[in-house]
Amino acid sequence: MRLKGKVSVVSGAASGIGEAVAKTFAREGAAVVIADLNEEGGNRVAGEIREAGGAAEFIRANIGRTADADAMISFAVDKFGHLDILHNNAIGAVFGRIGEVTPEAWRKAIDLGLTCYWYCTRKALEVMVAQGRGVIINTASVSGLGADYGLGPYNVVKSGVIALTRSVAIEYARKGIRCNCVCPGPIATPPLLKVKESRPEVFDTIAEGVPMGRFGRPEEIANAVLFLASDEASYVTGAALVADGGLMAHTGLPSMMGMGPKW
């Protein structure tokens, strides 16, 4: 088991990527604290992990509130004795064109997508620095490496997450702490699956734009996060690991030679 004896906290773990990460961590021997606003989903995930023989506890937390972030980290330490891994994954997204987003929406995007990651990281560092070890992994996005139309605040937030990751990595490397982020492409999580139901033509167009011709699965991102969390990545810090089916490898321009992905 690659995470035997480790204690982890995963925010936004009641569904999607967070759920897949929590179950993957547990399968590999880690005790998992599942933090989410979704009590039903969070308790379901914790129950399924325990039924499979793993250790998991759920805490209801809105990581946009500092008191909830404090409680989340304290809960993990009180319950399991220490904290080895924090996966900042929860987000409250705000979309729209830059010139049309209201100041209120902009502040909400920054608070729920970036400031909360900083604060949860800050709280985890208090524990990890004292221990002399720890791993922090942030969910960023390919939208933080290249912008997407109509996702202005999201693009900015995910770019900020990548910058936060690098800052933590260099400042705490000699304290025994590693910090990395994963940059998923389009993943078949509940929000995108709703798009498939309401606007299947959009869903199919996005999938066709990926060189692999499909959406990623949450489990595929969880495997990338597992690598970053494990001792196999002991010399990896400050990295932005892209898992996008080849999306960022393409310029986005049509072929001048008339070639395409189905050649």
C-alpha cells in the first residue's frame, strides 16, 4: 500500500474527482477525512470506504469559511493523530466574460476558488511544519495554463492556484513539505454530465476537441493525485501535472494539411 499509515484530508470529496481521490487514498492505506457541504454524499462516500475496509470520517465543511477550514484540519488531527496529506479540491465556480462579471461575482470567484485554498494550506502548514513532513496537492486546471472562452474568473482562479502551488513548494521545501497541483482537462464529473443531458451537442463537441476523443474519468485524475501524494514523488514539488487527454499538446488551430485526429 502506497499510503499506509498516512492521514489525509480531501475537500469536495462527496462526488467527482474528490470522491475518486478519497477512495483511491483509502484503497492505498490512508485514513481519509472527507470534507464537503454535501452531507448525504459525504456520508455515503465515507460509508463506502469503511465497507471496503478503509478508514474514513466525514465532516461538513464550507472551506470558504475560515472557521470551517480550521475545524476540518483540527478534526483530522484529533481523529487520527496527525496530518500527512491535504488535497484542496472543493471549489465554487463563477463563469462569464471578464467585462461582464460583477464585482460581487469576481470576489466570490477569488474567495471560493483561490483564497480558500490558501487558507486551508496555511492551516495544514501549521501542523505539517511542526511534524517536519507533509504533502499538499491542489486541483488546478488546464484553464489555468491556457484560457477558455467565457470562463474568465475560473481561468484567473486556476492560474492563481498554480502560482500558489509554486510559492508553497519553494518556501517550504526545506521544511519537509511538498506541494504540487494537478491540471485536469475535461473530466466526466457531475457538472459536465448535466451538460451532456441538457446540451449533448456541446458535450460531444468538447469531447471531439480532445485528441483522445473523450472526457477523462475522475479515477484517472485520482491516480495522478495518488502519485503526487506518494513517496514515489519524493523529489517532485512545485509541479503542475497535466492530465488532459492531450488537449494542451494541440495549438487549437485547424490543420493546414487537411489532417485531423482521425487520420
